[in-house]
Amino acid sequence: LRLPRVAVATATVFFHRFYAKHAFQEHDRFEVAMACLLLAGKTEESPKKLDFVIRECWKLRRRAQQQQQRQLGSSGGDSPGMAGASPTTASMSSLSGVDNVQIDPKSEEYVRLKERVLLLERVILHTIGFELSIDHPYKCLVDFVQAMNKKRLLEYSKPPTASSGKGQSQPPSKNAQNSQMVQELAQNAMNFANDSMQTSLCLQYTAREIATTCVYLSGKYSGIRPVGGRPWIELLDGIAVEDLTTISIQILELVQPRKGMDSEMAFKMIRKDLDDMGAGGDAGTGTGTPLGAPDAKRLKTN
């Protein structure tokens, strides 16, 4: 669909908010996802035609089903992904051969799917209370990184080296090092923000709180620290240690298994730092939370 990052994030928030009030058994998640993408495209001024959204999403769904069918082989069982699916989705596997990933725009199946998506778009609007203005962490974290860089509040724990052309390594210039640090910090923070969209954090915390946590995780992951030996919590305005810990844990639980062994040490350091901050207490509230299971704020919705 080539939707911009913000439009995809908005569609994801719509999806989370919808299923915060509806059961997966009531509505097929594939159809809801299409309706969310259609609505988010309009909301973020990147509209896509309904026919185009249906065709592209259908192809992705068909490819996923084909892969599941190959994995099932001759077991004869239904795919786990089909459990609880609507008749519209369940009938995909019976259409014109396994290798076909296109949908016939003249078929009854296409007409029913089109009507269903349009209906779900209205259901989503009523579910979210027509609240279409969604704040995302991206702008907040970029502003946060730029503000800290302008005040020269950050530095590398171990300054990077660059090749001198003679096969020798030497530290890059201060400006080059600063530029690299800002770029690395912002990019990794963006990656963590993207990962957070796969969780329900957007229902539990504000975009600013998520952005602040993503910058913290990025700094720890990238080997960037506050100057003068200051603790990170002094730079993270507007967030309590408890919230920082809970958001960090949910993101780490998601990304750590797929980051591989190279990142294991970095994640261990992050968890230790969070544990130390929790044990020491929040300077703003005088309370501390040990690094363990996230608290009851997981149930909070904005």
C-alpha cells in the first residue's frame, strides 16, 4: 500500500482500540485490519481506494494461507490462523486453485468483502468515538533527541573509531561523532517505537511517555550515556520510574527473542539499570518499583 509510517501507526492504534472493546470472535481481524488501513489513510491525508486496499490485503492473506497449508502438509487439519475467521475469510482457500493470490473484482466474494469492510469502517468510527486525531511517539522522540543534543547532554560510553585510510583506526572528529550519535539514537528510538505498536502500550500510556522510554532504550542499546555520570532518569522529564520500567519491559519482552545473541548483553544491562532505578526510587515521587511483572497500569486506556 506504501502508506507513510504515521498512517500505518494510526491504523494500528485504531485496531488496538477496536479490539479493546470487541472480541476477536465477533469480527474477523483480517477484515478489521483492512478497514483500519482504509480509515487511517483518510485520516492521515494518504487515502487509498478501497479496491486497491482489498486487492493488496487479499494477496498478503492468500500468501499467508498458502504457507500455512504447505506447513500443514497432509495433516488435513485447519490452519490455526483460520480459527474464528468469518465466512468471507474462510472461503479464500477454496478459490480457483492454491497458486492464485488475486481476487476477482466481479465475484460475489469480492462484493461481500467490500460491503463488509465499509460496514466495519463505520463500526470502528463508533467504537473509537470518532476520535481520529492520534498522537504518535515519533515526533516527540525526535524533538527529545534534538533538545538533548542541543544542550550537549549525551556522549558515547566508548567513542567510536573510524578508519584513517592507512589501515589504522582513529576517533572521528567531534562534529562527526556527534552527528553519528544523534542519528543512531534517533534511528534506534524509532525502531523501538515501531516495535511498541505491536503491543497495547498505545492504550496504556501517552505518546510522550512511550517516546521518552524509546529514547532511553535506544541510548542504553547504543552505548550512549548522559554526560557527567548523571543517571538517565534526570534527563527523562515527565515520566516516573514505574512507568519507564513497565513500558521498557513490554518492549523488551517483544524484541529480545528476535534480536539474537549479539544484543543479549545490551538488554541485560538495560534490565539491570531499570532494576537499580526502581530500587533507588523515583526522585519525583519518592517511590520505587523493582524490575518484575508490569503493574496494573497495563489495564489503563487513554
